[in-house]
Amino acid sequence: MAFYESIFIARQELGEKELENTVDNFKNILEKNDANLVDTESWGLRNLAYKIEKNKKGHYVVLKIDGNGLAIQELERNMRIDENIIRYLSLKTEEINTEPSILAKKSSEN
């Protein structure tokens, strides 16, 4: 198995419950493809550098995954289909860092 970080930006109109449902849906997709969602980080509602599909802000969420490439392909396919996802990016990493990132710390302070 390999380690991945998948970051996505969701539309600003989504509430906390809808965002949690989206993450749960992605978790189910990963589990069906023999991958494990190790950690989830929410960076909160942040300003975008430029407008994307008429959105000035977006909810940033990081998924830390232990799985295979096929699971990531299926996850990205579903992110592409989901109309609530503005952008996404998946990266392969050497290890999973379970400590909160600087952005996650900032969003929890506010």
C-alpha cells in the first residue's frame, strides 16, 4: 500500500452537515476499493486566489489515505462527478503525517 494526500475544495454554500456527508461518501468509496482513510483535516472556509465557477470562497478539506492507485483513481473520478467539488488534487507521499497542519491549527483557533 502507498500513502496519499487528497485535497479538495467544496463550494462555499455547503453547510457542515453536507460537508461531512461528502467526506463520508468519499470514505465509503475508498473502503470499497481496499483503501483506508487514516485522517481528515478541515482547513475551513477560505478565500480563493481567483474566482472559480463564480465562487470567491471554498471549504478546504484534506484526506490522508493509505491505499492503492486504483482507489485514488476511483476517488478522483467521483470528485470530478460531484458538482459540490470545485477543485481537487491527490499527491503520493512517503508517510502520513498525523499532526495537524498549520492551516488546520489556524482554522481551529478561529
